[in-house]
Amino acid sequence: MFLPRLLSILVLLPLVVLFLLKAPPAVFYYLSIILMLGVAWEWSQFVTKIGSRRIFYVCMCLAAILVFQFVAFYLLLILGFIYWCWCAWVVYRYNCHMVPHLIGLTAVRGVSGLFAIALCWRCMIYLQLLSHGKALLYVLIIIWLADTGAYIGGGLWGSTPL
């Protein structure tokens, strides 16, 4: 499993860096929407298994992305902070074996995904425009390092696979 990951990194990393630093803002804007729609397609598996409903969910994510571009960025950051505090509370309750009934609802998973995907897209656009990709590249490097460390640490010291 490590070798395919390494090979994909060697191919994709230069493309991502080139895309972040050299792509015109309009190209980044539209390609990032396409990327987020792919994320929405993956998330839709948590909401439904029916293909037509998954397509509808992706369309709803596109609508949320288009709406979020007109909402004040700082308001979205405040709402995002509240959302992630709620997510942390849910994880805490889950670890205490006190899963709230609310989490099992399909609508909650769907709305949660809509909000997280649209907010992620808006923050990516903001960071890309802030310093023409450099700020977003720094954030992605931190995420990649943390993910790689978790993968290696899980392989070395983990006992129960997810």
C-alpha cells in the first residue's frame, strides 16, 4: 500500500504545486468547484446509495457552493467555528459511547456534508487569492505531513485497523 501512495505523490505533487502557484484565478476557481463536486460525490455515499439521489446531492452541493460565494467570509468563518465545535462534541460523545440519536439521521449527515464542502471550497478560494496560492500550499503541506505521519504512525504502532 505504501508504494502506490508514494508513486501517486511523485506524480500528483508537482501537478498540484504547479496548479496552485501558476493557474490563473478563473481556472483555479472552476477546477476547484469540479474537485469539490468529486468530494460531494464521495460524501453522498453517507447520505444514500441510490444513484439518482447521489446526483441530486452533488447538485445540492453545487448550489451551496454558489450561495457561499455571496455570503460574507467572516460570517462563514464564525459559522464554521460553531460547526466544528459541534463536530468535536459529537466525536467526544461517540467516544463516551453516548452517540446522540441526531447523528444517525440521514438529513444531518447530508446537511453537514453540504456545509463542510461548501465552506472548504470558500476557504480554498480565499487562501488561493490571498497570496496567489502560497498560503493554500502551506496549509496543504501541513495537512499532507499530518496525514503521512498518521499513516506511518498507524502502521508502526496501530493495532486495530479502521
